[in-house]
Amino acid sequence: MDDNLLEVRNISVTFKNRYGTLKALDNLSLNVKKGEILGLVGESGAGKSMTGAAILGLIDPPGHMSSGEIWYKGKCINDAHEAIRGREISMIFQDPLMSLNPLRRIGDQLLETILTHMNVTKSEAIKRARKGLEEVGIDPNRLNSYPHTFSGGMRQRVVIALALAPEPSLIIADEPTTALDVSVQAQILDLLKNLCKERGTSIILVTHDMGVIAQTTDRVGVLYAGRLAEIGDTREVLTNPKHPYTKGLVDSTPRIDANSFYKELYQISGTMPKLDAMPNGCAFHPRCEFAIDKCSKETPQVFSDRAACWLLENEAIVE
């Protein structure tokens, strides 16, 4: 039995301007299993948020998904994003102040979400709204409060309650802890993990923080310049990275242990290429200390369902 809830098959997202066509996602494929947390990690501009937007059909013109298919529960949803958006697949955005209407009580916003996506009475919707706040650790008696009366962490909890209100099967969380302090980050991540476990909800967690990936996810996909660099079990990817870019991300993450305390933190040389200056072959090769001649000429495929790197073609190991 296929346990994939979502399958992204070879999608590309392009933007046309007066200078030509820019490709933000390039032939990207990945899947999300039922009840798992899949992390998407990479530097700014890697295509993480764009992947979430493509899944939900939230790419505004002149951008569009130029090729590929998105399958959800065994059905292609390329032309049915509106039918599943919110009800089947919800999104938690990075800034809760951008997600909440400051002029409306949170209870009204919760009720609107529930009544829009679920066939329930208003009294039942109120019960669900109160239960939703309680599940995320907020006093249900605060339904009549306005967003500005909550702290940043509490506002993010309200946004999570909004995303969970229609009881979706998949939640896309786009850097949900970036604007929060470390202690509140941990609370939000624990909340997401517990809700995933209790409800069987799948989560795509978009982040640039390798620590969050290690702490929260079951599998991780590493994106670079709109392509999938590496994907696999989180523990395996972090302890034995196969792609030089993944290795660079892992080595540049601060650690608290005696062996690394006095070591200089590793830095990946260079920067992410711009969409209008994408190099030939592997997009990472200008920054890669392991690059071979083939890297600058041909785009690598994903070898062994793990990493897109020519070093793996002959099972070479990045040390």
C-alpha cells in the first residue's frame, strides 16, 4: 500500500521578465509520507518557500508552474488547488502578524476558517474554535481578544490553531519559529511534533536552521538553487551527508561539545547564484571544493535516491 500522502513530480516554476525566463524551481521531485515531518532546508533563495507555494497554488503571475505534477492522496491537484487549500492542506506563515487581521478578534477569524471549510453549525464551530485554542495552549476564553494583545509566541500558536481548525491532512509550516526567541521556538516545535503524533497529520517544515531540522523532522530534503541536492532520513543525512553542500551546512552549524568548542566554524565559500546567473551543470560547483570537470558541464541526477552529486556516480565519498 502506498503510504505517500503527497508526491511532487518533476515540477519547475518559472518567472518571465523582459530579459528572459528565470527558473525558481528546476525539475524538483519529493514525497511526503502519511504522519511524517519532512524538513526542507537550505540558504535563502534555495526554493524552500517556493516549493510550499507551488504545492498550494499560491504563485502569483508572472510566475507559474511550467512543468511537472503534484499528486495528493493519489490524485493530481495541478488544477484543483483551491479545492484542497485550507481544508486539506493548510499553511503556517513565517510572520503571524501577516496571517492575522489586526482589526478582528481571533475568535471571529477562527470561526470564519471553520465555517468556510467545514459543514458545521455556528454553535459547533464555536466549540471547535475553543477546543482549537485549548489544544495549542491558549485560554479558550480569549476568543474575543485581538491579535495585538498576545505575545509573539501566543500569536504563532493562534496561527497554528487556524491552520489546524479545518483538520487538514498536511500542514506546510514556512519558517514558523524565525521571529521567536529560543525558548518559545522550542515550545512551538514541540507543539507541532505532538500534534503530528496525536492527529497523524503530515508536516512540511521549511527552515534554514539545521538545529531545528535535527530536533523536529523525520526526513530532510536539502535544496540548492531550486533543485534537490539531497534527501533522506534526518539522522543519516546529518551524520553522513553525501552532497558537499549538505556537508557544508552541517559543518557550519554551531555545536556545544568539548571537541568543537575551540574550532573555527566552517564557512561555505561564495553565495547562492542569482536566478539570472545560474551556472551550467551542477549549480553548486563554483562553491564546491570537491568539484570535478564533469560538474561544470552536466547537471547530476539523484543517485541511489539520496543525493544529486557526480561524486556518487562511482560511489565516491565526500570526506
